Amino acid sequence: MKVRPLGDRVLVEAVEQQEVMKGGIYLPDTAKEKPQEAKVIAIGPGKRDENGKLIPMDVKVGDFILTSKYGGTEIKLDDKEYKILSSSDILAIVEH
């Protein structure tokens, strides 16, 4: 299934954090925080200003981003978990 976000929305897939800490301590799933790093899968065309001019998106498909902790709407497509975010829920682009 293909999804194309509307407006200034972005479809992302969470990037899972490592399960073992530096000291070798294993973290169970219940103790983990929600992932805040995600990979951009699809983007909308952008937002329009009050004059109708299209404001392009700051991110592109394939970018790794940091998101607000509880922002967006979680969805499931083809047995994979994704999140649809507004561009305002994107905090930064991560450069690996």
C-alpha cells in the first residue's frame, strides 16, 4: 500500500534504539522510551501561506529526523508501524 501525506505532513518509520546499554545492561521493552529518531518515508507537498503560495518542506525522503516525543498519529500499514507527523512535530534533521 502506498501512502502520500497531505499538506505539511510527513510519514515516518521509527528507528529502534539499542537494547543493551554501555555497561551491558539489557532494557526490557516496558522500560524503553518511545523512539524519537525516525526515517522519513514520504512527505506531503508543503504548507500554503495566506496568499496561497506553497512553502516547500525542509525534509526529504530518506532523511533521519528527531521528533517530539508524543507528536503524530501512529498507523499500521502492511504489518509495519509508522507515524504521520505535522512538520511542526519535527525538531531536527540528524546527520549520521
